[in-house]
Amino acid sequence: MGGLEAVLLDGQPMPVPGATVPVLERGLHYGDALFETMACVDGRPRLLERHLRRLIGGCERLGLDAGDVAVLARELRELSRGTSRAVIKLLLTRGTALARGYALTGLERPRRIALRYAWPVEDAGKEEGVRVRLATVRLGENPALAGIKHCNRLEQVLARREWADPGIAEALMFSTSGALVSGTMSNVFLVRGSKLLTPLIDRCGVAGVMRGLVLELAAAAGIANEEVRLDAADLGDADELFLTNALTGIRPVQELGERRRVRGPVTLRLQRELAAHLASEAKRANTSD
């Protein structure tokens, strides 16, 4: 991943480096915040409406004021303008703690932080398959936080510390009850026969923007799909296995443990459907300029 290029704090440009937030920021003290990570291609944040929709849903769950979403969208578009490839990370926090402790005063003012990073072109071969391992760290089950992209990511941090091999792209994570949930930074899909399956995100995990889009594309293409409870045995029985992420799209799992796989027909079809969808979205954006 490339370096930090630009920062907006509550819509105002900040120096890089040198941007700061108050020491009483609740996002720092408690992880009392949400975030979105967006791909920017040809000067536009990709799938922006979907990212904002998830952000608003997370705000509703946490009782966090999303503010003027139109203003936020305008700032993100401006931050991405003029870039050929970039990554934008948006954080929306509850703001400065006005008193010590978890309780709210009702006077907190939400803070939005947008950061733009360079996004170097990655190895195109990863579209054909990546190596994956299983994580030892388990995800705690908490339906109150399931699905939203909150800033409490210590489980993922611990899981990512489990390997240093640069040839391994991701680790699959299970919940404390043994359910397959996701990767550390991706959602997981498997194909059994001709049916597409993905873990339910009702107890823990993040409902990824790309995950939702792939489910929609599969339904439109006539590919049977279902969100269902899965476990380790289902991985062994899968005919195809792939990961989704807002930046990387669809990546087939080429190797998991000692088992090697090839990119299957359902995965390949969905990669083509996704590429066509993103190209169509970019064309519509160009037309509207």
C-alpha cells in the first residue's frame, strides 16, 4: 500500500504529516467510531453510494450523527479528484469526550477524518488465485455490532500477526462458536455444485460492500445464492472458494493449507460480471460530468 497523500479533518485540508486530533477523541479512547475504505479510480471513489449507505446504517446502530451526507460525499469526491488510483479511508467518530467514562453527555460533536493514500498497481496474477491460511484467533460473537464496520479491530490485528509470509494474502477467521465468518479484511464465498454460499453476518463480522454487490450480481445472473451458517467442514467440501474486498474485488483462493484449487467457472463468471458492472458505473459517472 502506498503512502499518505492528503488529509481532510471535518472537511478542512490538513498538513501531511502533521494532522492531529484531540487527545480526548472518543474514537481513540473507545473505538467509538466507524470507517469505510474506498477504491478511487480515475478521480472518483468507487461504489461511493454503497459505502455511504453502510456508514449510515452503522450510525443508526451506534446512535452516531452522520451529519450532512451530501456534504460528506462532496468532500470525498473532491479528495479523489485528479488521482488515477488512490485509496480513501473515511473515519466518522463520535468526537471529543466531554467527560471521563463511557457515558455520553449528549453534547459530543461528530468528527469526520478522510485520508487519501497512494494505491500502486498490484500483481494482476492475484485475479487468478491467492494463498490463504486459517487464523487461530477467533471472533467474539456480538449481534449488536455484527455487520457494521466499527473501529474495534483488535481481533483482526491479532490474526494478522500470525503470519509474516508475503506469499499468503489472507487468513480465514471463525467465531468463538466455530462458524466460518470472513477473512481478516475480506468476505468469503464458496461454491457447492452450482450454488453460491457465503457466511451469515448476524453474530459478528463485517457485511462488506463488495460482498453485497457480488450477491446482487449473482442473483441478476441467475446464480443461486444463499447466506448460511458455515464451518470448517464446508471449506473442504467447496468446489470453488473466493474472497471479496472493496479494493481487490474478487480473488479466488488458489491454495488453502495443503489443498490447491483452480479458479472455477462460477468465480470466473462473477469476476466478469463485476468488471462489467464497474466499467458501466465509471461510464455513467463520466457521462454525468
